[in-house]
Amino acid sequence: MTEVTALAPLEDLGGEAQPLLTVRGLTKHFPVRGDLFSPRKTVHAVDDVSFEVAKGETVGIVGESGCGKSTTARLLMHLMDYDSGDIIYDGMKVGRELSLRDLRRAMQMVFQDSYASLNPRLTIEESIAFGPRVHGMAAAEAQLLARDLLGKVGLRPETFANRYPHEISGGQRQRVNIARALALSPRLVILDEAVSALDKSVEAQVLNLLVDLKREFGLTYIFISHDLNVVRYISDRVLVMYLGQVVELGPIDGVWGNPVHPYTRALLAAMPTSDPDNRTQIAPITGDPPNPIDPPQACRFHTRCPFVDTVCSMVAPKLADIGTDGHQAACHMAVAGSGHSRAPGPNAGT
Amino acid sequence: MTNIVEVRNLHVRFSGERTVHAVNDVSLSVAEGEVLGLLGESGSGKSVTLRALLRLLPKARTTISGTIKVAGQDVLALGEQKLSAFRGQTASMIFQEPGLALDPVYTIGDQIAESVVRHKGVSKSDAMARALQMLDVVRIPSAKRRLESYPHEMSGGMRQRAMIALALACEPKVLLADEPTTALDATVQIQILLLLRELQREFGMSVIFVTHDIGVAIEICDRVAVMYAGQIVETGTMREIVRSPLHPYPKGLLASTVHGAERGSRLGTIPGAPPSLSTAPDSCSFAPRCSNAQPRCVEQLPPTVQIGPERIVRCVLAESAA
Ligand SMILES: Nc1ncnc2c1ncn2[C@@H]1O[C@H](COP(=O)(O)OP(=O)(O)OP(=O)(O)O)[C@@H](O)[C@H]1O
Ligand SMILES: Nc1ncnc2c1ncn2[C@@H]1O[C@H](COP(=O)(O)OP(=O)(O)OP(=O)(O)O)[C@@H](O)[C@H]1O
Ligand code: SF4
Ligand SMILES: [Mg+2]
Ligand SMILES: [Mg+2]
């Protein structure tokens, strides 16, 4: 039997305690053309986003359509330039200490549309072997690796290796995409709505697979989804985004069990029930999310917030500690002396 | 209770490049003022069943058999003129994509008014007044100004409200809803579900609500029919299906839900994938994925087992429960 060899993963540098990824002040604005009568406008797709991802954890990102989840992911992958901010991988600043080429091996991404990242003219095996070949692996070796990975994602190589993307189901294609991402021995995998297009029974299969692979390969995940149940199931920590900004983050049980930002509370309360005797009676908030073109000033949620106060449309709330476990929220109600009538007194909590 | 919708032994087959047996022997009924859910995964035949009720399927390539009765009318026998009166007045439909119902080149007001003039024979100004009233009913803010809006000038949630206003303007007896909240954001989806629930009661309509999301079904349906490979495999009240499903498919679906599952624990799964629909089923379509399949299951079609007044299961395993 021939030995399967994989590309060596990037070496661990900083050890356990150093975050695998540190994101500071990440910002991306898209200019959009105004019409004849209005000046140029700006989509604030990602605005001053900061967070860390520890080695081996899964960080979920949630928020409504257009809040900047995918843009954040693409910026992390350096698929587009950012306006400002820093992305630091295992202590190395990307573009300086760490080359883009190395980054793109260390970090891989799986998209919602299972067709998008597969070349329709390549067989599944060729698609998986493609990345390793580009990174210098010999053809025969890359083929062995591809077949091995197909087995790991639950697709028998004898049956599937020579098929084309259109000859397999959506769930199977998503497995191929996961195998393709793993072929470069990444340490961080960004899953952008990777199970969202799958039927529920197939989604469960792929989630089980992701949990197994994480253990086997010691992976770290960033898991983007609009399905809060799935995020709770898979994540250790979560970021809640609204109109390009992080409004709350922290350990998943803390954030889900004790949501502090009114938007997080609304999102959770908007989830359809699972109990026929306990249907939702009132919608937690009314109206649609505002346009991310020229979003509301100060607190971006103030136009929909049931607790809005004068300060909310004047001063932008900053992320403030809620507990000692890294739970933070950006709402004036959480900060003593912020000027919000519901804020704790100036001496509270000290 | 009288049934406003009665579908018996409906079969829908598409021919053309490839044959698709999309709906295979579906029978269902909806009582007056009742909300029936059609729940199932992609390709299970939910939309085709719904479209058959309005005869919206491509004529040349579709073979339909069985009977469809809506409000006493034999839908498959309606002539063109009666059919166009039937659509909108007796039954109307809302979609996931408002683009399927709203015309981009007319204002919302004009579209609703046109439908009211056509079905109710009232004057243009009365029809416009009705349009305004409907925009209020679906809680579109500044309704008066919005009458003049084109669909593309509205947000997603607002377009969905406008489509509902259009569908309900002539007070149909039956509303057919095909995943009307699937494309919406979570905080908007719940608003539209609650709106539909309220309007259903207010108008006393019957509704068939198609969804692949069991949570959405629970929020709005009284009864639910679970579809698999073009067939209804189990029908029951929402409670019965959620608490004590009998057919292995809904059982498996409920076991695979992540809701309430411990983080990172193994989820129940249904192995394999749904069958291709290129031939008509002659055995249980779920048998290849079923852990309880018996020799009978692959030899003949499963029996239709009536468990209670509202409860029907198509599975040999249900015979002992009957
Ligand atoms: N290349 C681009 N040019 C202009 N605007 C863009 C571009 N990419 C994204 N945007 C805008 O940036 C905002 C954030 O988009 P993004 O795709 O990151 O959202 P998202 O949170 O992933 O949403 P969804 O849940 O719908 O996937 C949106 O308003 C989007 O229209
Ligand atoms: N006009 C058509 N011509 C040929 N095949 C069709 C046509 N419409 C639907 N089908 C096929 O019929 C089957 C049932 O489709 P249907 O649209 O009813 O599924 P569905 O349950 O609504 O799924 P989804 O959740 O994806 O909307 C599918 O295999 C589909 O490809
Ligand atoms: S800062 Fe004000 S408007 Fe923003 S979420 Fe908190 S209370 Fe609401
Ligand atoms: Mg996205
Ligand atoms: Mg459909």
C-alpha cells in the first residue's frame, strides 16, 4: 500500500495561548454611484471590526442579510483589499511576516453555493488535487491524497472520484468542497453558510462530518450562518453583527443565555418556536433592517431599538465588558454613566 | 366542518428532456378557516402540488390526473374564462420571490386596483381605495405614498407585504403560500408570519402553507402533511407530527434537528438521498433510506393507514398503531 502524504501544515508558532487569528479595526467601505441628484454614497460593509480566534475553537458569526458577514470572511482570506485594520495570523502580520501564498494555505473557505468553487470541467478528484499540485505536490501523490480525503468526507472514492460536479447531489458537492479545502492542510477553515442550502437531513450529516474533521485534523473554524440553532450547536464563541459592526460577542452560552444587546435579544426572540403550544405572540422588533448605504448615525440600531434614548442617536456605543469571560456588548444600556436612562447608576457594579 | 379544498389521487408528471414523476397519488383536504402545512425537503413536490391547484403548470409538458375541488369547483375542468376568475377570487397565491407576483413596470397601487376591477367589477377609484385599505391591512407605513411606489423601490419585507395585499385584495377563500418567508431576514420573517396568522383569522380564509422549515410550520399551521418524493407520507395535527411522528421519515427529520442538541454531539441523520423521480414509484420511496424497511416495503406500495380522524400514515409500520 502506498503511503498518503499531505502538505505539511504551517508550523505552530506562538503556542496555545497566542490567538490563531487577531483582527483589529477591520474596515471595508464600498463606494456606490449616487444618482444625478445625490452625491456618491458609501456602503459601510465592514466597519471597525475586531475579534480574536483562539487555536482550536469555533467562532460563529451571525446577523441579518447584508450585515457584512461574507465581506468579513473575504477580507480575512485576502480575496479583496481592506481600507484599514490589521489581520494577524499566529502572531504574523499578513502581507509582512506572512506571505499571501502561505496565508491561503493556512486558511481555507467553503461557500454556500456548492457549485461556485468547483470547476465544472474537472472531475471531483482533479478538483481536490488541484490545490496541492499548485503548491508543488507531484500528480500521483496529489491523486492519492484526493482519494484519501474523499473517504474522509464520507464519499467512496471508487464511486465518486471520476464524477463531475453536476453528477452528484448538493450535499455530496458540499462534502467535496470540504475535502478540497482540507487538501491544503489548513489550520483555519471559514465556512460561509456552508450548510445553508442543504436539506435538514443532509445538513445533519455535514455537521457531524465537520465536528469529526475538526477533531481529527485539529482545525479551527469560523462558522457563518443565519441559522441560530446551527450556530449554537457548533460554536464555542459567537459574534453578532449589525450593519457592518460587531454589536455583541462572547462565549455562546453566555450570549445566548444572557443576551445584552437589544438586537441580539430580538434575533433570538425572532426564531420560530419548536413547541406547538407555545407559538410566538409578538414580533420582537418591527420594520426591515435599514440600508447599509449611509447607515444610521451613532448606534446603528437606534432606528429599530425598543429602548432607544436620546444618547443613542448622538454617541456611538463602544463594546464594553459584560462579564469577565470575554462577553461584550455595544449598547449604552450596558454602560454605567452612559447617559441612557436604563443604564446602571454611575457607581453600579464597581 | 366542510372542506373547501379536496384533492384526490393527484398525479403530476412532467415530460420533455427527462420525465419527472413530481407528484404521485396525493390526496389532501383543507377545512374552512384551516391552515394546512405542506412540509418537505427540496424536490419533494410541494410547489408542484400547490401550482396544480391553480393550474399554473406548463400545459404542454404536464400530465395531470386525479381530482381537485376548490370551493365546489372542479379545477381541472375549468375553461379559460372561469379559470381566470377562479384565480385571485376563489384562490390566490403568494411566493418566496415577490417578483413572481408583482409586475416591475406598474405601481403597487395600480396592480392591486387592476385586480380588484377585474374580479369585482368596481370603478377605478373604488378599486384604488381598496388598494389603499389593503396596504394599511398589511401594515405598510405611509400607505398612501406607497400606492405610487414601484416594487423595486421597496425593501424585501415591504415587497412581501405588498404581495400579500395583492393576493388578499379580492378576499379569496383559499390562500396558497409557497415559502413566502424563506428569503426574509429572521426579524422580518416572524413579522410576516404573525401578519399572515392574523389576516387568516380576520378573513376566515383557508391556507395551504408550503415550507421546508418545521419551526415556520409550527408557527402558522393547524395541520401538516409531510411530503417525500412526491407523496404525502404522514398527515396529522402539528402537535401529533412534532411530538409523536409515526412514519420513519418525519421521525428521522425530527431526530436530525440541531435544536436543543448538545454542542458537538452526534446528530441523528437519515443516510442517503431522495430517489430520482424518473419512474413512478412501485414500492415505498423511502425504503432505501429506512432502517426499518421490510421485504414488503420494496415489493409493493405502502398501505394508507388511517390512525385517527385527521391522522394518515403511509407505512407498513403504522398498521400496528391503527
Ligand atoms: N463588491 C461589492 N460592491 C459593493 N457592495 C458590496 C460588495 N460586496 C458586498 N457589498 C455590500 O456590502 C454589504 C455587506 O455584504 P455581505 O455580503 O458581507 O453581507 P452578508 O452579511 O454576508 O449577507 P448575507 O447574509 O446576505 O450573505 C451589503 O450591503 C452588500 O450589498
Ligand atoms: N416545470 C417543470 N418541469 C420539469 N420538472 C419540474 C418542473 N417543476 C418542478 N419539476 C420537478 O418536480 C419535482 C418537484 O419539484 P417542486 O418544485 O414541487 O419541489 P419543492 O418540494 O417545491 O422543492 P423546493 O423546496 O426546492 O422548492 C422536482 O424534481 C423538480 O425538479
Ligand atoms: S445604544 Fe441605545 S439604541 Fe443602541 S441598542 Fe442600546 S439602547 Fe438601543
Ligand atoms: Mg453572505
Ligand atoms: Mg418549492
